[in-house]
Amino acid sequence: MKEYDLIVVGTGSGMNYIGPMLDSNPEMKIAVIDKDEPGGICLTRGCIPSKILLYPAELVTEIHKAQHFGIDVQINDIDFGKIMERMRTKISSDIRSIKENLQANQHIDYYKNTAEFIGPYTLKVGEKVLKGKMIFLCTGSRPSIPPVKGLKDADYLTSDDVLYLSELPKNLAIIGGGYIAAEYGHFFSAMGSKITIIGRNPYFLPQAEPEISVLAKRMMSERMEIITDHEVLEVRQISEGKQIFLKHRATSEEKQILASDILVATGRESNSDILKPEKGGIEVDNRGWIKVDEHLESSQKNVWVIGDATGKYLFKHVANHESTIVYYNAVLGRKASVDFHAVPSAVFSEPEIASVGMSEKESISQYKEDNVLIGFYRFQDTGKGLAMDLEDEFVKIILEKGTDKILGAHIIGPHASILIHEIIPLMYTSGQSALPIMYSMDIHPSLSEVIKRALYSRMPVNEYHMILKVLSLE
């Protein structure tokens, strides 16, 4: 058995503060364990590779839009293999750098193997047994595969597998209607694939505000087929491809789809079945996610959890925030609590979508409808929106009546992931007041004006929904 001051399982955000820890205590012995390539899910098979792919898709979309403005341009060829290889080359370079640094650090023992608990603070790694005074669990998550009849025999893809493609799928069916489906639907559609998205929820992108879901489906359906409220019953491999049998969840009406390839994008699940945390005295919930308190400590003292392993918010920026909280608490001895009141997210589709804070439903539940106002404004009603010939894209900001406290914000439109950052910092101030935006000057004309105008256009909830009805968004 080999003993360590710290064992880190996973090489994502749990590695963020290893440098400062070693600077303050150069004699510290650390073990780092990862069964996969180092860098964490975000770098190796998540947000970074997918965004490298989505930028060419953004360029293709912009080029197609140019014809609308009297610009005669056409795309002669899309080298799918080159686009994929560029992504893999960039990712491989970063992975190689991280691996070399881990192997060269004399204070770190790096184990590229699977870890599992065999007792409290004790892990089996390959044939070795390691014991740690303190443990950081950053074990990530993996694609969740639904129990669809015949699916495993039909040779499906996941968001991990698509990164290794060298040939463009001719006709891709995506099972799942969330952000992964939206982003990869956008990418493969831009590359030239025929796309069919199949979601079981009544709404496309069900985590978004309903009116954003409606508009996203309307706009993206111009480039792909989006089927909602359908259950996938069975998949059969036939000579022509993959035959997918669907049933409408409300009417039970059945239909069939034929595709050359299937991408399963039905969410993520815990890796705790590999880790076996219960053998280390660490509690998990009924889905296998590791339970933590507000300080991110597990049920076993001095075992801390960062990132997807908790199952709460599966975003890299959340994991980075959590790594700071764990550093404060585990290393510096503070009692900092994790703060999830304003978690931002974005969907890098076309149109782009971003949100932060509460939904309208959550706001009404907590503050009551009479105390909630909705700020709403369309991009097309700004000078820059007019220049860009935008249509129904909009900003929705939810506020507390009487205080102008920002409770949440939701954007669908160009550069939504950038515009949302006008709002995020204010939600981390003591009063979360919208006044700094309302009283500051925006460059005119600019897209940012849509944020201020939404705030000045705030209205009661019922009035807002009357507007949505007129715009056919509910």
C-alpha cells in the first residue's frame, strides 16, 4: 500500500489548485488517477472539441445567409475529414501537454488506470492499493443509453464516438432533444447531413423556457426535421440502414424513420458503478450521483467532490467554481458554501441560446406571480437587429417587482452566450439590481441594446403571455 496526502481521481477541474497546494507545501505527495486521457471530459470529449467543430458550422451558416443580403457566394466543398482532423489535432496537443506535465512532476504519481474504493480512503488502482489522507473525486459522467429494443445491435454513436468520425453521415437520426442534440444537429446539418432529431419531451430543448423551445424548434426546423413528444420503441438494422420505430406519447400513433446512422444524445449518467464509492463509506443517491453537503464534502469526512460526479450542474464552469470552493474548504480550512443561484448555460446552436438564474416558473413559485415582472424585447426592434435582418429572436429578463432584482434571464438570438454576460455579474452583487444596465450607455447601434430595452419594457406576467400568443410562441 502506498500512502498520499492527497488522491485526485479524475484530471479535470480537480487539478485546478494542485499548483498552489504544492507551492505552499512542496513536500506534499499527490496521486492523480484517470482511466482516460488526461484533461477531463470538457477537453477530451466534451465542450472543447464540440465547439471546435461548431465554429465551421457557424461559418457555413453565415455564408448561406449572405445571399439574403445580395451577396452572391457559394460553398464549393466542405472537407469534413479536415474539419474533424483539425479538432483532433488541437485536442491531442493539449492532452499531450497535460500528460507530460503530470509525468514530469516529481511530487505527483500519475496512474492511468481505473480506480475503485475497497475501503475508507483506500483505492485499488490496477494491481496497486493507494491510501489518501484527503481525496478529491472528479469522476465525471458518461453518455446515458436508453433501453431501446435493438439499439445495441444497430451500432449507434454517442457524443464521445462522433469525435472519431472521418466520413460524414448521410442521414443522421439523433435520439434525444436536449442541448447535445441541438448542437450536433446544427453541426452535421451544416456539414451536409440530413438530420432528424427525436425527442420524448413535448418541448424541444426542454430545459429552456417554453417560448424559447418553440422558437428554436421553428427556426431550426428550416434545416432539419425535429420530432417531439415521441418515444423510440425499437431500432432494427436492415439492408437500407437503421429503421427506427416511434410512438407519439400522447396519441400512441406510430411512425417509422430510416437513417444511415444514429446518434444517442439522451443525457449523462454517473460513473459511480466503476468507482464503488459506497465501499469507501461515501453515500450516493438512487441514480448513483455522489451526495455532498453545501461545502462539497461527501458523507465521508475529507472526501470532496467536484464536477459532474454530484449530478447537479454538468458544466465545466460549474466544476471550476466547485474546485475553488473545495480548495477553500479542504485546504485553507474555511467554510465556504457553493453558490448555484446564477448558473449560466448556453446552447451553441443556430440560433444560439443562453440563460442564467431562475426560469419564469421557478420565479413565480418563489416570489408569486404578482411580484414578478418580465422584460421582453426582440432583436429585430433594435438598430443592429434591423441591419442584420433578424426576425423573432428575443431577450427575456425576469425581475422582482418593486426592487428590479434580476431573478433570471433567457436569450435566443445571435451571440446570446456573449450578451448574457451583461447580466451575469449583476446577479452576483448583493442586490442583483438591473439599474446599472438601465442607467449605463450602450453603443448605438449594437446588439447589447436589446438587453437594456428588455429591462425598460418590463411588464406583468399575464401581459407578457398575451404577447407570446400574438407571436405564436405558446
